[in-house]
Amino acid sequence: MTRASDTAVLELEGVHRTYPGSPPVNALVGVDLRIEAGEMVAVVGPSGSGKSTLLNIMGTLDRPTEGRLLIEGTDTSKLSDRRLSGLRSARLGFVFQSFHLIETLSALDNVAAGLLYRGTSGRQRREMAQIALEKVGLGDRLHARPTKLSGGQRQRVAIARAIVAEPSLILADEPTGNLDTATGDGIVDLLKQLNADGSTIVVITHDADLAAQLPRQIEVRDGAVRQRAVDQ
Amino acid sequence: MMDRSKLRARDVVSTSVVGLRSRRGRTALTALGIAIGIASMVAVVGISSSSKAALIAQLDSLGTNLLRVEASSTGISIEPLPIEAEPMIRRVENVDAAAAVISTEFEVRRNDRDTNVVGINAMAASPELFETLRVDTTAGRPLDDGLRALPVVVLGDVAAIRLGITDLEGGPVIDVGGQDFVVVGILDELPLNPDISRKVLIGDQAAIELLGVEPNPTAIYVRVDPDLINETRPLLAPTAHPGRPAKVDVSRPSDLLEARAEVDQNLQNLLLALGGVALLVGGVGIANVMVISVLERRGEIGLRRALGATRGHIRSQFVLEAALLSGLGGVLGILLGSGITIGYARRQGWVVDLPPLALASGLGAALVIGMLAGFYPAAKAARLDPALAVSGGSN
Ligand SMILES: Nc1ncnc2c1ncn2[C@@H]1O[C@H](COP(=O)(O)OP(=O)(O)OP(=O)(O)O)[C@@H](O)[C@H]1O
Ligand SMILES: [Mg+2]
């Protein structure tokens, strides 16, 4: 696929997100952000600063109260639920802190579910799922249920599910939050390797050391984004 | 941008099946609620239809072409039919057989006991009666021309039981009007003519000569051509009593049996309504379980939305889950209800009649109830905010 080089994978323009209530919570206040293809970006900031809100808006799971989100040049603000869902199914991959695996399905079927809403045939889904699982180092646990896997292995399954449709952008909200340090490092290495292979990745983390390893860091504070210089 | 979410039809189904399979115990119990409702409705319809089929089979074997001609009992004193009525009727076209009977006031008793058997009277009959009614004997033989004038009796089946005579061992004798009559036969059951079951039948000549009974018949049983009943019936009254046909009643004993089948309809409706209530309760159970399921599966719903499921996909997944749940209950209920029907019908000695329409509508009702029950929870699931859903649930 060839794209105009001036088109970012993702662009936020003046994004506000206010949760209604009394008083209303201004979770994001005027965020401008641009993510280029091939980047790997860390999102850091204190608890409650608005990191998850930012990521949900990037992933079209939530809509800005004000401002625009463009994904590969397309303004998402006017898209219907159907179109947004289609966009998620094709262009976005998610990794959650709590894995969100379906317990009754094998690792293979969990990963294949990443293609379910693309209309891909069952056979092809499984073939692609196997390739994705091999990529995350679980080629030997295709038929294991999530309950039979360790935390790190579960998160690898979730990552395989996020990459199986070959999305333009992978969004990970504290993917190591439920894992011990060593296991978490393994997950980070995997994400880095995926990035090295061409995936664009945004990852929220509380871990300053982890963030420091990444080429670009975005700090969120009280709903505002502050770009950080790359520490070398 | 042309990205579209697309879920294949078979994946819609398998997604819903996965949802149910992951909660087997709950699925089974919820389906059971529907199964009970459907089973009771299928059993009600099946049993009553089997009973009706059995009745129709019985009517067919007994024949609906038996008519009963009798003097109307509207007046104070019943004026019996003319003596010539029987031979006249026998001469009517399409009449296959006719036999006169004369009711008497003689109560009978066993001659070895002192007391009368209350309600069991002697009745005089022409020997053609047995052929006309198509009744056999369970012991001995019916009256015939040779026995017509002799002091012998044939007992109706109920009369025999009341008299305590179950066989002809030792040559039982009964007392009619102070005279001994030898029992020569006991009749089989007479489903169409329960009145004759309770009579002790004497030959007409014996009754007239030995007991002084008036020779005018009180009733005449007539067997007519089954295809020409309606044409023949109106001829009988004027033939029996040419002067005063209005004084003659013609009835069809099988109509009474048929009427009994219709009376059951009210009870059937009541039972059906009860089954319907059970079904509704089952539906509410499904709605309940689905609401709980949606709450528990917020994480899964959020995940599916993140994977690209539209609101419509989520809605159809949950509606279909509810429909599958109740469809499962429906199939279970049909099996159960059919089993009950078959078991009951066998015990009653009926042919089993399970109307396919009833089975199909049972399954249809279950599916409709399930879908209705699924709509609200499914709408709730579809409306869930995906951002909240992915953050809320675990797993
Ligand atoms: N659905 C919601 N309704 C109301 N307020 C919300 C909602 N979600 C988040 N908030 C508020 O918005 C602010 C930002 O929340 P957010 O979850 O984005 O923070 P975060 O940076 O991800 O925090 P953490 O590091 O603890 O995950 C917080 O004050 C939070 O209480
Ligand atoms: Mg967060």
C-alpha cells in the first residue's frame, strides 16, 4: 500500500473530552498529536491524568467532546457506528491490561477472533491466527485454553490477536500492568520487535524505565499532552 | 475509506453457541424453564388429540349408523309405539336391521338371595337386537328364535356385575316377577348403549306370555346404510307411528359419545393456558439470565466492539443466544411432551396422535418467546459504551 508521505497514521486536533457529571471531569483538554507510521510511542503520566481516555479516543472506542481524530487521513468524527467498527476491524489492534481473552476458546480461536468481524473465512482465520501465534512465540500452544496459560502467555495471545489483521496502529493500555517485571520485559521486547518489523505502536505505561527505552514519549498531565525530548 | 465490518452468517451462529457453551449449567437450567412450558402444551394437545383419535376409532368400529326410535317422553304418560312399528321400519329402504325392545317395571334379583338389585330391570327384546347392536357375549350365547319364548335371560355386562354373576358356572338362575329365569348369556360391553348394559334381557314372547308384558315396543334400534343415514333418518318416525310422527323421537347414540369429546375442549384450553403461563415464565427467566449475562460479559462485549463488531453484531449475537436457548428448551420440551403423550396414550390403549402442527408451533412459540426475551438485554449490550466496557470487565 502506498500512502502520501504527509499523511500520519493518526492525528488528533484540539481534542477535548469532558465526562458529564457534577462537576464535569475534563479528562482531556486540547490535545494535539500526530503519530507517524512505524513509530513506537510511550504514553506516561500519573494515574487519572487521562492516558486511557486518550487511548480510547485514538481507538475510536470513545469520541472527543470537541476536536477531531483522523486515522490515515480520514476524519472519524462524522463516521457512523458501522463505519467506525469497520475501521477498527481493519486498521486498529488493541491490547488490554486484563487481556480480555475468551476462556472457552483455545488460543488459536481467540486470535482468530481478531479477524471475525472482517468477514474472513474460518479456515483462513485459523491459518492467519497460527502465523500470528508463531510470531509471538506461542506456536506450540495453539490449542491451549487461556486458563492453562501463564499471564505472560495470555498477553502474548492478546498481542497475536491485535496483530492478526495487520492493523495500521496497535494501541496497548498498560499491557504489562498485570505482569511481574521479568514477564513484562518480555512483552515489551515483543512489542519492540513488532515495531522493528514495521508495526506502529502506542503503549501506555506506568513504568518509567520502560518508557525510557522507547524512542518517543508523550506525557499526559491533567488532560494535557506534553511531548518529552528523547532521553538518550 | 471502505472498511466495513462483516460477520458471516455461520459466525453469527457459532459466536452465540460459544456464549451458551461457556455457561452450560445455566444454559441447561434456563432452557428447562421453556422446556416445561412447551412440554406441557405439547402433552395437552397430544393427549387430547390422541384421545379424540381413539374415540373416533372407537366410533368407527361401533358404527355411527345406529339409530334409536322411541316414544317421546314429553307427555305425562309415555304412549308406547305401535306393535307394527318394528316390521314396518324393517321394510324401509336402506334399513339393514331393526329390533324392538320393551322396557318393564320388573326389578330382578338372584333367586338365592332375597333382595332385589336396585336399578336392574328386565327388558323384553326381539332376537334381532343382538345383531342390530352388533354385540357379542362374553359367556354363553345371545337370545335367538329358539329361546324367544323360554324362561331364559341374557345379562347386560353391568347388570351381570351388579347381580354378581360373572360366568355361567353352575347355571345361575334369577328371579323376574316371581318366576325363575335361567341365565344363558352375558353380553360384552356396549359403549353406545349403556342403558342396555344395565338390563336383563328376556325374549319378547316369554315376556308377553310369562310375565304379561304389553307387546308394544318402547324403543326400536335401527341399523341403516352408513352412507344414507341422513336420508333414512327422517323416514323412521312417520313409519313407526304413521298417525302421530311427532310422538316419536329418533336419536343417534354415537352423538352422545361425540359430544363427550367436545366437552373436553374447555379443559384442554385451560391446560393450554397453563402451559402458556409456564412458557411466559420461562421467557422471563431467559430475559433475566440474559440481562445478567450482559452485565457479566461487559468485557467480552467491549473486546468484540474493539475487534470491529458493530452494535448490530452485538445485538444479533445476544438475540440469537436467547433464541437458541429457548429453541433448545423448545426441542427438549417437544421430546418431553411427546414422551408424556406416548406414555399416557399407550397406557390408555390409544393410538398415539401427535399433530405435527402442534410440535412445529411449540418450537415456533419457544423461538418467538426467546427472541422477545432477548431483545431488551441485547439492546442493552449493543448500547454499552465500548470504552467503558473494555475498562470495566476483567478477562
Ligand atoms: N467514564 C468515565 N466517567 C467519568 N469520569 C471518568 C470516566 N473515565 C475516566 N474518568 C475520569 O477521567 C480522568 C482520566 O481518567 P483516565 O482513565 O483516562 O486516567 P488514566 O491516566 O488512564 O489513569 P490510570 O493510570 O489510573 O489508568 C480521571 O479523573 C477519571 O476519574
Ligand atoms: Mg488508564
